[in-house]
Amino acid sequence: MAKAPVPGLAKTRLGAVIGHEAAADLAAAGLLDTLAVCREAGAEGVIALTGNLDDAMRAQEVRTALADWTIVWQRGDGFAERLANAHLDAGPGPLFQVGMDTPQLTAEQLESAASALLLHDAVLGPAEDGGWWGLGLRDPADAQALRGVPMSTSHTCEDTHAALLARGLSVGRVETLRDVDQVDDAEVVASSAPHTRFARAWATKGVHP
């Protein structure tokens, strides 16, 4: 799941502090880091995209990185519905979905999370803020469980877990990661993964305590 890193539309909470162009550039860096990790992990890439790449920061770099990816366009009202539709639109078979908010994600972490689908019908990667950074499903039809789950709350992960259990699925959990939403998040994530594009961008654009 990804949003074109357009100033004023991507990472708006971060943009309110550091400026929307800088925030969108950080979003682009995070997206590129995530695409690179997926490629390193050997993933067959499908990206559910929203927004206009023509107006995005690092547009050409992003387009080049997506050259061998299958692009499906996000559809539906509300994020929960768009997530459910993205799983269906990606096609049949097991899938582990990540966003672009965890540029510190490593190929090893992604491979471990995806491998957990060998043991469970569904796998959640919790986020420190109460949401989740990743969702794996053996059957994309089970993403219907997401419809009606409140997103972007401090209990989204627990609500998602409950919805998956209510569907009769076995649910595993993997490593908790920190999403980048605010300045403090960006500082911690950049410090933990100094090799990333995100960290290099943050070093030049961030507001540091």
C-alpha cells in the first residue's frame, strides 16, 4: 500500500512541522527503501497505489523502482475498504502487505513475517502506536475482515486481530515496529537505520531535538 509522495498529500502531520515538500521527500525516500527491501527479500511485487506520481517528489526515481512491479490502483471509501480491496486486487495466493511508513524494515524481518504464514492463516505486524505495519493472509478473501475496522487508532491492531479471529482464522504476530508519523518517530527510525535513504533525507531535512 502506498501513496504517491506529493507535497501536501503525503506525511501531512510531519509536513506541518518540517514543511510539506520536505515531508513528501521523506515519504518518497521511505517508499524507495521499502521497495528495495521487498526486492532484496525476493518478493513478487504488487503495489496498491493512490495519487499522481507526476506531481510526486523523486518521481522519476520512484517510477524506475516500480518498473518491474504490478500496479493496482486503490479503490473504495475509507482506508479499511481500500486495504481489503488491495488484497483482492493483488490476486490469489498468500500475500504479506506492508506500507511505506517503516523504512527501517529489513529483508530478514519481511521474510520472517511472510514465513509465519506457513503456521497461521493470518499474520499481524504490530506498530508501536497501536496500529499495524504489516498484514499477511493465506487467502486474500479473508481481507474482508478489515471492512469496518477503525483505522489509525490506538487499538487498530487489537481490533484487526479480533476481526480476523471472528472470521475463524488462526492469527500469528511478528516483530513490533515503529511507524513514521511524527517528528519523534522520524528521529528514532532514522537513528535506528542510518543506512537508509530515509535516514539520509532526514539528516538534511529533519528538525532534530
